[in-house]
Amino acid sequence: MKKVTLNDIPWRERKSTRVKYHRYLRDVALAFRNPKSGPEPPGQPPFEVELVRLPPGARNFPFHSHAAEWEFYLILSGAGKMRAGRNSVSLNPGDCVMNPPGEPHQIMNAGKEDLLYYVIANNAPADFYHYPDSNKWGFSLESMGTFRIREVDYYNREE
């Protein structure tokens, strides 16, 4: 067994240069990697868990989709909006939202107080992600990074 206490996990701030994307998070899954939480697990946990706090007007991430990852959101307090595919829905305390692989999504705080929610995601060993608004692609496999795809001739650098 491993155990952590949520209030012992520090808030980490993540924000873009112009602060359009701004969140604070407590990475619960990361806290379990600490040896003080208990014995070493037999492998990588099958899910990620974060407690997230979005300031008023902020968004969590750019609009994006995953090829392999499912994300589940449980809204605890505040008021928000979920942009998912071509739809947008209001988020209120007690709402639960699940985004399957392939569905672009984004959360924004639409209220005057912080929006607080949990996000739980399957821990896919590798994932492609796409940002439809900026036409960027990314690939995660030990944090490989973000890139843009450019069309090239099929035999480019092959001969």
C-alpha cells in the first residue's frame, strides 16, 4: 500500500507567457513516486491523477486531442466551460465529463472564482496529441516534445 495526503502535496503553477493558459496543480500520481509514500510499486501506475485549480478567465491547455489517452474530469467548485469537439457545455460542481481518445477538448474558467477539479487519465505508455487550432502535433514517449508536420516528398533523404 502507498499513501499520500493531498494537503501535503504542493501546488505547482503552470502558465503560458501571456497567461491565457494558467493552472495550479497538485500531482497526486507524482506524489506516489516518493519513497515516503510506501514501497516501490511493481510498475508504472495505470492512471494519472491531478487536482487542478484554474484562476478566473484561464484555460487549462490549448484545445487538443489524444490518440490513446482517456481523460475524466470531476468538477469540485467554481463555474467553467468545456469545449469538446464542436460542442461547448457549462461545468458546475458535481459535473463529471469524460473525453475519449480522438475528441479535442479544453476547459476554461467562466466564473469569478477559481475552478477546482480532478482530472484522471489512463497512463498511456505512448500518445500522439493534436492541437486543431494551431495544427501542431505532439508525441509523448518519455517527453519527446511538440512539433509541426510538413509535407515532404516520399523519397526525401532516402536516396
